[in-house]
Amino acid sequence: MISKPNILIADSGSTKTDWILKLSSGEHFQFHSAGLNPFYQTENDVISVLKREVLPHLSGSIEQIFFYGAGCADEVTSRPITNALISGVPTAQIVEVASDMLGAARGLCGKEPGLACILGTGANNAFYDGGKIVRSVGSLGFWLGDEGSGSYLGKTLVVHFLQNELPKDLHQQFADIYPEINRLSVLDNAYKKPFPNRYFATFSSFIFDHIKHPFIEDLVSCAFGLFIEKYVLKHENPEKYPVHFTGSVAYYYQDILQKSLRNKGLMPGKILKSPLEGLLEYHL
């Protein structure tokens, strides 16, 4: 009988990495670490996080590692992650590092063709042929794109508040919850402090708590409609394939998202908070 390998899989963003360890015994465990992004971190930075937050969770000899992360666009950009994993887990015979978009596609679609999308703090999309990403309609990032994402929803809400466009009841509730929010504080966070996308994404909690309000429901619906028009509908024959999503925004607002897809003549597919379980099935 051929023994099954111990497999370690990661889905990483800039702030958090989700890990799943599949043991040859059949058991699997999930844990989290700080985000690992080669755009912001050196190989030594990554090794430090691995030693402090990942290696203590590992047991047995890890033979295979599959890492999917933001900033891992190609072999060159991924090198700090790849080298750190090889150094930190010397028993690994296979170390594969790829983009978070490919991870989402494999986790959502498996080995079937489909449209894979990410709606979390940011937004992304790709057409996947069952083995690789064939085409992606590139997002322009937080300031020029990311329609439908948590940062986009938060930014839109705050702009409505500052320009006195919220209904009176919502305006007062927002002001009570965020008394520190004014034009100057928002501009400071938007243009002077780092990670404005994360700042605006924090306001998505207000949106979630008030999702039954017609104004908020319409705000989310319009944002999803923009995402579909700017990204999904630009793929060839999108109506022929299921449109899958991963990410917290897609997951928590999936009823509105599914309705938005159907209104555009599209077929809703899987909507998962994380692609990890799907990735585990894919690699098994």
C-alpha cells in the first residue's frame, strides 16, 4: 500500500494566512498566521513568521506544500516565499507557490471550468479552464477599481455620510457609532496613512448590521452590479459557466449577490468564505 503524504496548504493575504494541515492518518487541522506577501516582506521576514506562527502547529514529516498568496504573481515575485518554505520545512519534496487567484479558482472550481471571483477586502476575477487561469479582467485596485469589495462598500458608505446623502435614521446611527468620523479624519486616513483599503473595509460591519435597510441593501446590490458589469460580463460567454465566489463579502451577502447574478442572466455557483477546503480536495 502506498502511504499518503502529509500536505500543508495555505491561502494568504497581506494581513492573515489561513493554513490547513492534512495528515496521512486522514486527520486535518486548520490554523492561522500573519499574512505573508513577498511584495512587503523579505525572505527573512517570512522565515521569522514561519518559525513563530507556523512550525509549532506542524506534526510529522511534511512532504508537500501548496501556498497561494497575494503578491505571488510569478516565480520571481514568489521567490521569498518559496525559499523560506524550503528552508523552514526541509522535509518537503514538493513546494508550489502560486497566486491567491489561482488558489481561489482551484478551491472553487476544482478541475471543472468556471468563472472564479474574489470579493473580500479587495476584488478579483478569472476564467479557469479546469487546470489553469486562462483570462483575468485586471482590477485597478482600491482607488480606481475593486468594485463590490469590502473596501469599496465602506468607501461608498462614508462618502454618502460625509455628503449628507444617507437617510436621516441611518445618518444618525452612523454618527452615533463613529463619532470620530468627519471630513478631516477621513481624508487623513485616505491620503496620508497606509492601507486606506483596510481602513474603509472596517465600515462594512455597519453595512452588515443594517443590511435590511432599503438604502443599504441597494448600496450593496449596486456595488455587486458594477463588479459583474466591469469584470464578469467581459469574459467570453459568461452565461455558459457557473460564477463562483470566495471571500467574506461574497459569503455574508450571498443572497444579494446571487440575485444580482441572476438579474444579469448568469448562473450562481459556489460561494465560500475561504477556498481552503476546496483546495484540500483538489490536491488530494
